[in-house]
Amino acid sequence: MPSSVVPWIVAAVLLFWIVGAYNRLMRLRAEANAAFASLGAELSGQVELVRNHLPPPELTQPAPLEPGISFWTGLHGAASQFAACLSVARGRPLEPDGIAALSAAQDVMATAWEKAERDDAHDLAGPRMPDTVTVRRAQLVAQTRAAADQFNQAVGRYNDAIGQFPALLLAWVFRFKPGRAIDLRG
């Protein structure tokens, strides 16, 4: 009779381990998703800054005979692209392709900001970009970097967990895929 108890004990230990490991993976995934929610709020602030505090592109178009386009137009276009990528990434923050697209869109928006600030500085009448916008952008960039660090750490912990044996087997069975850290620049 005692030998028939051993398989039941082994099965019970295995079942408890599976439940515990699964719960740990789900908790780590939830932490990464929560960290992205915080990051998403900061990134949304960058889009709102462009949309709500800078002149709309239709009001800043050059006259028909003037060469080039307004630098505000490029910034608004980059913000629209960024908002679309952010919307997609919010749905699946651990999806590597969505995070890669969001990183690329943020890079485009950072380049558009740099161009706007550079072109704005050459205006002889003084800068057209209000100082409050410049200060708010600097605050948003700092807050976004802090939130991105938290997200990247959460993704690293999640990726480490699904890569460890024997949890690796469980991750394979339940199709846990590794996430991707986000790479942001100013």
C-alpha cells in the first residue's frame, strides 16, 4: 500500500509546481503589462503636447511660393504615426514587432522635434516655440525614460523566467513568447 502512495505524492508535487510556475509567469507578464501602461501614459503625453500645444499644420503651411514645408507639419505627422503605433502596442505590449514599430516611430518623432527646435532657433524674430512647451517636453522625456527603464526591467524578468528550465517547458506548452525591451531616445 505505501508504494501506491508515492506516485500520488509525486503527481501532487508536480501539479503544485505547475500551478505555481504558471502563476509566476502570469504575474511577471502582468507586471510587464502594468509597466507598459505607465509607459504608455507618458508616451501619450508626448503626443498630447504636440496636438494641444503646437499650432495645427493647416495653420502653419507656407505660402504657395515659399519653398519647403512648415516644420510643425513634420512634427504633427510624426506624432500621428507615433500615436498609431502606441495604440497597437497598448493591445499587446509584449509583442516584439509592435514594440519595435513603437521604438521606430518614437525615433521619427524625436528627429522631428530636433528639426523643429533647430529650424525654430534660426528665426530672426525669436523662437516660435513657447518656452513652456520646451520645458514640458524635457519633463516628459525624463519621465518617459524612467517609465521605459521600468518596462525594460519587467520585460527582462519575464524573459528570464520563461527561459529558465524547467519553467521553459511550461512556457513552451502555454506558448509564452519573449517580449522586447523598448529603445527610446529624446
